[in-house]
Amino acid sequence: MRIASLALIGAALATGCAPVDTAPAPPASDCPVSDSRNWHAWIDRMPGPGAKPTLNISGEVDLPTPGYSVSLKAGPADRAMPPGQRFALEATAPDGMVAQVITPTEVRYRAPAAYPRYREIIIGCGGSALVTIPDVMIAE
């Protein structure tokens, strides 16, 4: 009986010394977007009193719940001519309880154009590119 007890204690001590897998879990994406589509970008240069060239971007993203507020924040442009401009999609989750259902959400941006032409618009979310819009049209 004593030998069995010692063997059991020895086995417990040996397994307690075994390495434990403490690798960190892969980071969760900070981007709640599951899909996106229908992206367009254009510069509105329509003439008129006080008219200034305006950059417009529109698209649609799928979010995990209704009630998210989304916006595009202008980021850096590259040094090419015409430049590529980066934007960050910022999504704020709703407060309180909401239905857990994939919800298509419209994204729009409108601001004075910093450049007369753009080669491309790159929209990022959570640290990675979500979409690249290669054809930035000019409406005159």
C-alpha cells in the first residue's frame, strides 16, 4: 500500500513539472467587418459659385450587429503623382443588447479633395487593407 501511495505521489509531481502550453492566443481582429462591397470613389468638380473639388467615397460593409456607427478617417497619402490616399474605417459598436445578426451598413465620406487627382483609395480596418479602389473618377 505504501509503495502504491509513493508511486501515486511521484506521478502527480512528475506531471506537475510538465511544460504548460502558455502561447498567447492569436490576437482578435479589431475590425468587425465580415465583408464589404460596392465601393466607389470620385472627385466632384462640378462648376458653380463657391464650388470646390470634393472627394466622395461610398461603399457597404457587413457588421455583426445593427446599430454600429461607421466613419472613414483620412490618413497619409503616398508620394506618387497622382497619389494613393489611405483611409481608416472606424466602427463603434452599439451600447446595450442588440440582435446578433449580420447587418449591411452604408459607409460614406465627403470632404474637400486634398489633391486634384488620386491614383487609388485604400481603405483599412483593424490594421489591414479592407479594399483598394483603383479608379477614382472625376465628375466635371
